[in-house]
Amino acid sequence: VTGETCLGHVAARLLDAIAAGRELSLGWQAVLRQSPAVPDRLAVLSDSRLRARPACSYRLGAVPGQERSYDLSRAAVFFLAELPSFEEAVSPERRDAGHARSLR
């Protein structure tokens, strides 16, 4: 095996990997289902009230044509994504964008 060798491949949706790293109650799962926009889903997943869960593993699949080259039966890839809290990630101008400001 060299640095140029491709051992296998894995396919994972980023939002699914991020969601798998959080403990989501039925209520939080419902909120995610009702949030179709990606920024809204990321905001929900970055909520500080959600506890982290250990990184989940994804099976590594063999490269087509090289199924017998390597034993990948115990190979896995782990995704761990850290999200900043929504309040830190959104600029004050954008956060205040839909709110009327009082004039003094």
C-alpha cells in the first residue's frame, strides 16, 4: 500500500453524518423534518442543548474491480463534525435582519 493506492470508497450525506453525531429526541427529529432549508437544519443541529454522540462509522466499500485486493471487512471511516453555535456563526447584521429596530 502506498500513498497513491485507493483502498476503497464511502458515500455519506454530510447532514446525516452531522445529525448522527447528536442525541436527537423525537421532538428534535420532528423539528429537523420540518426544516427543509439546509441553513435551518444546520442551525437546529448546532443548538447548544443537543448533546454530542460518539462518531458513527461508515463501511468502506471496495473499489470496483479490486474487490479481492484488500480485506475491508473490518475497515470503517468515522466522521466527526463540529458545528459552531448558530449565534456565533451568524453575523449581527444578518441576525437582526428581520427585526425592526427602535428609534430613540
